[in-house]
Amino acid sequence: MNLLPFRRYQFSSKLSSINLLEKLDSNIELYQGLRFDNYNFSTKLFVGKLRDNSFKIRPILRGRNSFIPIIQGKLINRQSTTSIILKMRINYFVSAFFIWISITLIFFESHKNLSNILFAIFIYIIVIYLFNIECNKAIKSLQNIFEIYPEY
């Protein structure tokens, strides 16, 4: 399990970057700013933008979940394959909220004791655990879209 709310992945595909972008485009709802329906009625898996050989997406939120990753990807053509490089991070608002709660618990609580520090660590572990679960779901979805299957 990663202990930071940031992950990197790299895959290789035998498909060209054009084919990969077409497959990704068919599974991305174009980002239209803040929407109150939160893309609930979309049949697509992700929301975001495609640019040249790069993309910035996030899984479509179904229900309430603040731990979905923001995914930035880049496609790089190699000789016979295409490399897919992904960077995943947690939403900045969630990070700022966690930092604010931790600082409040540790430094500004009137009873400064070990339980406040342990509680902040517990919250951090939960945030990281839930973020890792959402990252794994997004990676599996992208592997299915790009038709990348593990070799046994």
C-alpha cells in the first residue's frame, strides 16, 4: 500500500496512440465545469479532457466519495508499442482539509496528548486506504479500456 496520496503507473500497449485515444475518448464525458447532477446519468466511466497525446480525467463520481483520483496521463509512441504513463493524485481540497484537521487536532486542541496524534494518524491511514482502493479501481478500468491484460 502506498503511504502517500500520489501514485505513478506505466503500461505498454501494442495499439497505436491514436487507437488508444479513440478508445479513451469513447469512455470520457467531456468536462463541463461544476454540474449539480455530477454526471450521474452518464454512461461513461470517466470525465475529463483529452489533448494531443495526453489526458486529464477522473472517474465519474457515483454517490459520495471524496477519494477518487485525479489522473493525468501521457501516451508516448515507441518502436512497436505505446507507453501509457499515469500520475494519480488525490483532490487538493481533500488534502487541504486533512492537513487542516490534523493541525487543529495536534496543535490547537486544549488537551495536547498522544490521543490527538494517534487520531490524526488514524484519519491519515483511512484517507490513504480509501484513495488506494479508488486508484486500483481506476487502473482496472483503464486496463480494460486500453485492452491491457496481465501475462501469466
